[in-house]
Amino acid sequence: MNPAQWFTEQVPGAETAFSLKIKQKLHEEQSPFQHLEIYETETFGNLMVIDGCTMVSTRDNFFYHEMMSHPVLFTHPEPKKVWIIGGGDCGTLREVLKHPSVEHAVQIDIDERVTRLAEIYFPELCASNHDARADLKFIDGIKWVKDAAPNSVDIIIVDSTDPIGPAEGLFGEDFYRDCYHCLSEHGMLVQQSESALYHMQLIGEMREAMSNSGLSHLQTLFFPQCLYPSGWWSATIAGKTALSAFRQQDCANKIFDTTYYNVDIHKAAMAQPEFFKKAFPLK
């Protein structure tokens, strides 16, 4: 935070930065895994920063949490069991549990302090933490998946930080192979896949690793996220079998509220920019 009370995250290699004007720092600590900060901003509400990178704000978190959960849940024919790897702020868990078909959702984050701070500074994101279907675990998600039994989950949502530190192993082929092993017949994985404007090499490496693991049916979707580098983010769905058709009527008749996501947004998010289609042509 500079003397003018702005928090600035610089993007190495892109020669850009994103800044928010700060009212005050609310909290700072070093957990066993990462450096955590909470700020009160002038226009974005509260802001969580992990290892110097913006993670979640009160104002714009709905883009990410809704797009990491609803597109894949409305693509799977009948999602009953969902695991969320990472996602310690619990916003994705809240969105997942809006779906009445979900019988059990396991939230797995290695750093309990992220969740405890979210409960204090982002209580709206933690509204479903005590849902009877929710199971919060503060353990290594990579090991959880590796030790899981075959056919034990329908959807795995990898709601991770960037591929450094505790999250690095979540972007590798070994992890995807373990996901393939424990997913059910029509199982799907969805993972945040960074910015197509800045991180095409990473997206390519992810997609190759997913395909090599057996999760060869891929769909990358796009959505705005002004807090993150470039303001344009992506997630990639990887399926064991051909991705099921979008359950459009179920989406149109959903019994819960969203701020961003709807039928039209779902369809638009699946549209592929020309440069992306050229880089990753359909097989």
C-alpha cells in the first residue's frame, strides 16, 4: 500500500497493475501457508489479499463465484456430490448449495485461516457454511483427491489461487489423473484458468495436462472479473465423457437468485474468441 493509501497489485510480465483506494487495513497475518491481508476499500467494500494478490472483494465476487459453479452444475445431467478444492472464502460453496439436486458438498482448503477471516469480513459468502449438506475440511486437497475412492464425486471445482505456493500442484497432470479416477461416469472438473489475454501459455498447458489425464472433453468459458489481472477471466471444464447438453430449461426455471448468471450469460460465456479457436481448434 503506497503513501496515498492505494493497494496496487502489479502483474509481472504484463507491465500492468490494478489499484484500489483504501480506507484502512483491517487485518494482517502470516498463516502457516501464506500471507493474508484484509482491507476496507473506498468503493469495493472489503478486500482480501493473499501473498500480495487480490483474491476477493465485497463488490465483484459474484462474477467469479457464480461462473465457477452454475455453468458446470447446469451442464452435468444430475449433480449430487460436489467437491470444492480451495475456495476458502466459501462463496463458491454458497452458490453450489443453491442447487437442490446437490446432496453433499465438501469444501477442502488447506488454510483454515482464509475461512475464519471470511466469516468475519465476508459473512455473506459464508451463509451456507452450516448447511446440513456442507462439509468443511481444512486439509490438503491434492491428497484428498489422490486417496478418494473411484466413482465418489460428480463434480470437482478447483477454486484455487494462482499456480504458485500451495496451489501449484493443482495444475499438474498427476492431479488431473487422480480427479479422473474418482469422478463418476459423467463426472466433470472445472478449474479457474486465469486470463486468456495474459496467460494463454498456462491455459494451453492446463488443457494438455487435462487431455493427457483422460479428461479430454474440454470447454473454456469466459467472464469479467475486474479484480484479477486484465479484468477478463476464464474457467475450463474438463469431462470424462462428452460434456452433457446445457440444461437450459432448468436454468431458466431456477428457484434461486443470481446477480450475474442466467441462460443468456451461460450461452455467451461459452462463445470462443477467434484467437482462442485458432490456438485450440476443436478436435
